[in-house]
Amino acid sequence: MANPAVMPVASEGTGAVIRNGLPTLAIIAMLLALAGWGHSTGWTLPKFSTLVGQDSSVEEGWCEEHNVAESKCIECRQDLVPHGIDYGWCNVHGVAQCALDHPDIGQLKQLYAVTSADLARAERALAIRPRAENNSVCRSHERRVQFASIEAMEKVGVDIAIVSRRRMIEAIAANGEVVYDETRTGHLASRVAGTVWRVEKQVGDAVRKDEVLALVDSAEVGQAKTEFLQSFAQLRLATTNAEKLRPLADGAVSGRQVREAEAAQQSVQIRLMSAQQALVNLGLPVSAEDFANFATERIAERIRYLGLPAEMVSRLSGESTTSNLFPLRSPLDGIVVAREVVAGEVVGTQAMIFSVADVRQMWLTLDVRQDDANYLSLGQKVSFRPSTDHQGTEIDGSLAWISTAADDQTRTVKVRVDLPNRDGRLRANTFGTGRIVLREEPEAVVIPTEAIHSDGCCSVVFIRDKNFLAKDSPKFFHVRKVRVGVKDDSATEIIAGVLPGEVIASKNSMVLAAQLLKSNLGAGCGCATGHK
């Protein structure tokens, strides 16, 4: 629907002229289209009577207005086929003679039983977004279009279809790009400055959480380890001295000496705790209590390879290695998607040198039109088709984020979709089309799109009379107003106006539409008198 905020303002008189002229313009356009079609198929359109297979010169008493014999014209002689009950306008569904409220108007051999599911389906369709409206004062639904015979209908190529049910999806389409899920992507820099000693992983390698990507030779790490070892050794010595002096406090040594020994012990213990915390801050967790019963040489060996996995320690034990090695670890399970360093390169603490992404889930960023964004809500299903997938296979995800701002240039709203990628089909920085599902109806009432016409102010279809095939019965179609829902390539959902199983004119039904518009000429259908 057009946005009233950007529509040009016209005077009241000009608007009235336009509204009054729309039905006539629609009629003229339909007649011109019909004439063009007739010319292309080898017949002309001098009279509608010729079109439907009868000429006024063949039979006396021919109704020129309705193109049947006067004695059989149900529009001129309504006593032949009286109109049913006039139920009027349905405010809920926006049609006259609402078949959902009054199924007895249905052109079926048996009365259709309207269920609560039918009513709920129509309610959902009308609630989800605005629908094209019909004119409540238009009376075209009271008209009927009659053929002289079945042969006359077949001559002009009018074919039929049955109102059916099938799955229909109402969705908002938008183009988008696949990127890595930022909540599952790690961009890694070294915690310490140093020189890359060895690179363990390459781009494309699968890694597990905490697996070593590279080793950095850092003097800062070596200094922190040395401080820890010195503090640990000094604590052992200070503890031994304090324990020796305590029993002698009452005799051989003074109380002051004991207190000084205990103070020295506490000072060294604080220094050890500080050295221990420095290593923890570097991502090298260690606890002095774990080394309480270890010999000094064994403690030094453990600290030398601190933070390295056992498998790597066994590989390095035979090499001449430094104790300054710092392991750069993967923060998650995933794939190495970027590596910016080589062995021997100097690195700082700011530059990103590795990127690891968990590609089992990706992000899809869609650019949605600002008007369509009003119908979005978190959790809605989204079907995505990559532009590189020529088989038309879609991947389903869910709407996870809706931007609170519109783009300054495109006036679109960005939304984000979580897409599963267990099979690895999706690739970052590729494009495609997403469909945000607003409503999914497994049993929608549908008809061919070509069966729907406009009489100038309403959407109408032509319903075949239920006695059409009976011998000697008039061959006519009822004009029925419909409320149109979502469309796809070939079919259109009908929210209200028809019932499953009814027979409608489909192919070349424009012939009936032209006759309806012709009958409306000069009669006035109420299209310009206002909408409800």
C-alpha cells in the first residue's frame, strides 16, 4: 500500500473526478484487452453475441445486453432463476454475501460445513498485515454472466478450475549476506609481546577449545616464571628458619629474633602469591601448594613447560627449548579462518594474529524494506536460498535481531538470522535471498491467479452455478466478491469469498469480466460512491 505521508495532495474536486472515472477506465481497459486478444486469435469483437457463439440475426428475441435468447435470459427474467437471500456486507471479512458466515450461498451439491479452523485461518490472514479492500456499496455481486450454451463457452476458450486447498507461505523477501557468527568467532592476539617461536596450526585446520595455535617466545613470561621459582625457594628457606627458632624462643634466642624470622616468612609468602598471580594473569595457572613436596629441580622442570599440553611437552623435551614459551590457545571449537604470522615474526599485544570460527552456525544479515520491518518479530522462521545453490534448496533459521535504526542511504532495516550449518554448505561472505515467514498455512484456500478480476472497485471471481451441467438448465456463472491474500507463482490465496470444491472460471475468464463490465456501463455499480 502506498504511504500516505509521501502521496501528493490533490484538491477534493480533483479526487472526486479521479474516483468517478476509475470504473469507466477499468472497463475500457478490459474491453481493449479483450479486443486485442480476439484479434490475435482470429476473431473480432463487433458484438458479444458473436463472441459467445450466437448472432442476433439467427434467432428472434435475442437479448443484446446479456447475449442469450430473451426467453432464457436470467438477468431479464429473474423469475427463471431467482436470487437467493441477500445477506449483505460482512464487516469481518470485507466481502458481500460472505460464504464463511453463510455457506448456503455456495454452489455445491452439498452444504459446506464451515469449521473453526476455516474462521481462524481467515482471522490470521487479516490480522497479519493490511489487505486490499472491496467497496461495500458495490452491487456487482448481484449480477450473473450467462452463456447461450456450453458450446458457446467452449468456443471462446473459457476453462474452469476447482477451488482447492494447499500449503501457502506469506513471507517478506530480502537480499542478504552470510557472515561468521560473531558470538562463535575468536580474533586472537598474544597476551605478551615476543617472537613467534613456532606456528602449530594453518588456515583451514580444525581445532578444539584450548588447543595450541602457536608458541611465542616472551621475556616477560620467562621473568614471571623466574620470579615464581625464586619466591618459592625463598619461602621454603624462610619457613625452615622460622620453624627452627620457635622452640628456642624461651632460651637460646630472643623473642625478637623469632618475630623477625616469622615476618620474613610472611613477606616472602606475599611475594610468592604475587608471582603466582602474575602467571595466572598470563593464562598460565599455577598453585604453589601443588609443589609443596617437590624437589627444586622437579619444580623448575614443571615451570619450564607451564601451560603446554603433555603431548607437546613430550615433543619438546628432546629439543633445546627456552623456558620463555607462551602458548596461544584457541578459545573455542572451530576452524582456523585467518592466520597473520609466521615463525620468527615479532608480535605485540594489539595485533590480531589468528581467527577461529565455529562454522556449525552462521549469521545471515538481511536488508528489509522499512515498511516491511513493521511486521517482523523475534523468533520468526526464515528460509534462506544461497545464490550459488542452483538446486533451489533452502536452509531454515530463526530471526534473532532487528536493528533499531534504518540505513541512512538505503532506508532499509538490517535484521540478523541464526542459520544452522552442520553440513558446511554455507560460506561466509556469500549472498542469497531470505524469506521471513509471517504466516504459514498448510490448508489455505487457493485458486489460479488468472481467475481473479477487478470490476473497477472490487476483486471478483466467477463461480459456476451448481446446476450448470444439468440438462436444460441455464448456463451461467455467479459473480462473487473475494478478499485476496498471499500470492505465489501460479495461485492466490482467497481469505474469504469462495468455498473449497466450488468450480470457477479460470483460463480466459477475462471474457466473463468483459461482459460484467459491459453490463455495468451506464448502470452504475456504486464504485465511486465511497468505501466502507
